[in-house]
Amino acid sequence: MRDCSNNRVGFDRVLMAVAATFLTVSATSALAQSDRTTAAELAIEAAIPRPEPANLPPPTVNDFKPETTASVPEAAKADAAGPAAAKSDANKADADKSDTAKAETAKADTATATEKAAEVRPADVVTAPAADINKTDTNKTDTASAPPALSPAAAPAAEAPSVSEPVKAASNVPPADQPVADKLKEMLGAKSLRYLERKAERAAVEKFYTGREFAPLWTQAGAVTDTAKGVISRLKDAASDGLNAADYPVPDFAAATSPDQLAEADLKLTASMLDYARQAQSGRMHWSQVSADILYPEHPTDPAEVLANVTTARDASAALDSYNPPQKLYRELKAKLAELRGQGDGPAIEIIDGPVLRYTPARSKKQPEIAMEDARVPQLRAKLGITENPEDTHYDAKVAEAVRKFQESAELKGTGVLDAGTVKALNSPKRDRQIDTVLVNMERWRWLPRELGAPAIGDAYVILNIPDYTLKVMQHGEQVWTTKVVTGQPGIHATPLLTETMKYITVNPTWNVPPSIVYGEYLPALQQDPTVLQRMGLRVDRNPDGSIHISQPPGDGNALGRIRFNFPNKFLVYQHDTPDKNLFARDERALSHGCQRVQFPDQYAATLLNITEPNEHYTPERIRGMFGKGEVDLKFPTPIPVNLTYQTAFVDDAGKLQFRKDIYGRDATMISMLRNHGRDMENMVAHSQPSPVHPAAANNLPAGVFASNSNYSSGPSLFERLFGPSTPPAAPGRRPPRRVVAR
């Protein structure tokens, strides 16, 4: 009987749980169909946290925790109680039934509120799983928790933020500029080649505009910005920088009224700005277009940097102007160019024909100076810029010297005599010729490095002006030392234009004769006189390849003198001493084979060594104390830049514009190119270099001339043959020992 009673109680509990579950589902269905919202529902809904929508993937089954409060688990717990649960009396069973029903009713209300919330905010379903799933029904559980049932509502909500982000980004462009931005995007995608022919500039512009969502660069709501005004001002004034303003056209923004026209004007101004910056920094023509014996380091502009720099600068005009050469000599030429052009506003001074005027200096007390007198001299003084004694009618020494310098600048013989040819040249439109000369000199400054010196040694550098025959050592922006030089002859022996670094000095150098001189001069001379090289103290050797090598050992009679200054370069030129000191007394000193002969090499060496090694306190006397038979290399801890330039127009220390003779014809070539310039002048031209290889027949020596086998066993480079190896040769008996001094 007791067992049957216990079984009956267990059965009653299961039956009551099933009934309660059925009532809960029915109540939930009824409430879901009702549109009314009770106070309890509102309270439950308020208590439920509402997470913000997140850009998350659709939920999976693993995202939901198993429900532990459903009615079936409660029944299972009761069954598991076993005998303990069977001892409960009927009253307790009734109380349990009542409590269970109340709990299930509360759960039904909660589930209903949750479902309503899910209907209003589908995205919340992702993070708030339902609480009324009947875990006894496996199919219902799978259906309720499976991702396909939730993903249709959850996926759009999760993806909504990422879809709306581009819309927010596009709103960064002001509405008034959006039509122009759309046109710019279209043009850059299809027509950028029309405005930007250079690939690097086109890529930089496209990237720059893309980064600003194609908003116009130079206008806002159709109005020109202050930045654009600064750029336009600089482009229109390009002539003051020696450039041609016509090369940088400025669009008419006032006439641009439609988005298409504003977009086109925007790209045109961008293209003109990049053209100006590029040519202001590197030049309108590449140096290789002028001659094969020019070699300067490339320093092109970065279009991306130009765009960022100019568009963010407080003064766009100044930012664009900064791409012109920063050197003082360039700025001085620019000022003189403005003065030359300003002279056109005043009346022209014309010198009338008359007798020849000359000045004769005093030769002795009995023969005083002779200064001819002429009524034209005051006009001549004004014409030549002589401010002292402007009304003096005497053709004195100052007037004669001014006439001589003018004659040289006009490519006349500098005699200082005022003759008919000089009068004609004075009355010709010389201003145009001088302006052209200044322009091409400003152009050549663009080829040079923007930083001429080495920062580690106070921005020190060497600058040599070929047509002025002078060399200067500069440091901290000031001249440290200067001397006269001899430069290369016009033609094939012209001194090249280049920038290199001087790495060491050689005292007591051996002269290794360049192949061009060996085969072009010395071997032909041997055919005429087999003893000529012996008399000159030259040694003839035959290299392993059969070619002829000629050298001269160190000594007072060495063609390089006592010191050689080495800055390795492809033209195989250098600076050196010379035994022919008399050449420095000449006014025109284009006399060498391309190397530069220095008047006072001992002072030059001491100056350079004191810059690189200030604690060593070198003096010219100390340098001369090293003279002997053995080579001595003095290496620089920091190499010194050497700049070989061609300045036919420059401003001297007194602030006066000076002109020099165009000895190599560089000015004439460049003036012609600028007047008839094409769009390809900025391109580099490849020049073939002369080969040192000569036919075997050229290596035949005349009878009676013998060449020893050269000890250059491994075949040294051509530069090593000219300058000597940096370490002693394999057979030291061949030449004096070499000493290297390096600190």
C-alpha cells in the first residue's frame, strides 16, 4: 500500500507539472496576441538591459547558456529526490503545486516581455536569449537557439554601422563643394593625363585628392582661397626668378561657374604649381642637355611633399618660392636681374661717335700718365656706372678699366681703348644680352646641390669658377681663402662642371699620364723624336694588356708639382701644383688639359687640413717640410665637397655685377635652348664616354725606344693609374715608397 501511495504521489507531481507547462504556453500565446501593455510588462521591459548594436557576426548555438529554470528540470529534480520526496504529505504537495504554478506564471510574463522587446529591437535578440524554452522538447530547443532563426534580424542590425560609415565620411566635404568633388573624382579617374604628364606627379596628385575625398584644393564654395591667391601670385611673378611665367599658366577662376569648370581650374593650378616647384629646384633644362662634361647630383622635388608643404603653409607664396636655390650668390643675381630690367624705364644713354680714346699710365717721372679729355666721358661714366667724379671729362684709369671689363663681357678684346667697335657695342641693346647671361647663370645654380658644404665641418666647401679662374674655400658662409687657378682649354680639354668630395691630398705625387695624352700627344711625339720623353723625365712601361703606360716620378720638375688634391670623378681630373708659375700672371688662363692648377698649393693644403683636422695646426711650412721623393697621402677624416662651376655673371664682394667671357660657349648654347625650348629639355641625355682602349698598332714604339714591363700586375683601374694606388705597389723598387697619413 505504501509503495502504491508513493508512486501515486510521484505521478501526481508529473501530471501537475505538465498541466502547468500547458497553462504557461497558453497564457504566453494569449498575451503575445494582445496589444495591451500592462504596468508589470513595462517594469519587466525596463529591467531588461538593452545592449548597443554591435558589428558582430550572427550568434551561434554556443552563444546561449542552457535554461535551468524550466518546469521539466524541476520535475526531474523531484524524481531524483527518491524516498525523501515520497515522504511529503498531501498538504505539502498542494503547496508545491501552488508555488510551481506561480513561478511558471511569472516566467511566462517575463518571456512575453522578452518577446515584445525582441519584436521592437531585433538586434537585442543576439545578446538576450529567451528564458521560456522548454528543454524537454529537443526540437523546440534547437529551433529556438539555432542561428538561422536569429540571423535574418541580427545580421542587418550588425552590418548597419559599417554600411553607414562611408556616408559619414563623405559628409566631410562641404555640401557646396560636393559637386566639384564629384567632378574632380571623375576627372582624376579618366583625364588626369591631360593635366599631369609625369607619372610620379600624377600618382601623387591622385593620392592627395583621394585623401581629402576629392574636395577642391583651391576654392571653397566657388571662392578662391588665400592659399590659392599666394600660389597664383608666385606663378605670375616667375620671371623674377629667371623663369618664364608663360610656362605656368594660371586658370581663370572668376570665369569658372560650373562644377566642371571649377574642377578643371583646380587641376590646372595644381599642375602649374608642381611644374614651378620642379623647375625652380632642378632647372628648366637638364645639365646633360648642354654638354657631356657636366655631372651634378640629382635633387628632384617630391610632388607629394610639395603638395603637403604648399597647401599647409601660412604663406603659400613663400613656401613655393623656397624651391628656388637658397645660395647667397643666386639671390644676389636675382636682385641684379631686377635692376637690369628696371633700367628699361629710364632714358637710354647713347655714346656718339668720336675719336679713339685711350689711357696711358705713367711710366716714369718724366713720362706721366696721359688721360685724354673728351666731352663724351661724362655720358660714358654714367653708362658704365662710375659714380665718382660724374662730370669729369678725362678718360682716366677708372674709365679705361670699366671700358676694358665691358669689352670682355661683350666678347670683345679687353684693351680699355674706346674705339668705334666699343661705341657700337655700348649703344647696342646690351641690356638684353646681359639679362640673358644672368638668366642662364641662375639656371646653372639650379643644377648645384642645395647644400654646397659638409655640415660636420661647418658647411665647408671648395668652389671654383672656371671663367673667372679663381678658387675659394668657404666655411660658415664666409670666404676662408682664395687663389688663382689655371683651367682647361676650350674644346676637348675643357674643365668639367661637377660636384665631388675631396678625400685626401698627395704630397710628392707621381704623374700617371692620362691615356688621352699618351696616345694623342706623347706617342706621336716619340715618332718624331725618340728621346723626347727621356728628356722630360718620363718613364715608359708596357701594361700586361700590351698598352703603353707613361709616368713621371716625384720631383721639382713633375708636371703635378709637389701636391695633388684628389676628388675622384669619372672625368679623371683633379687639382694640383705646377712648376709653370708664370702662367698665373696671365688674365686668361684656360691652358690645361682639364685639371686645375693652383697658384699656392701649400697654403691651399694647410687651409683644407685645418678645416678637417683643426687640432693639428697645419702651416704651409709644415707642408713644404714633407717635400721629397716618396709619396705621402694626407687623408681627410671628413671629405670636403668640391664644386666646379661656370659663372659668367656673378656679384663681387663690393656688390657689383661682374661678367666674364663665355670661354666654353655654355651661355650661347643655353640661351639658344631657352629661346627655342621644347618640353623634353628636362630629360636626361646619355652621352657615351671616351674609351681608353686603343688599337694594337698604336702601341708600337719607334725603334730605339724600349718599354719595361709594367708592375701593375693585377691591372689597376684607370683612376689608379692617374692618381696612383692607395697602397704601395707589389714591387716597391719600381717607384718611391708611399706613405699614408690618416688620423
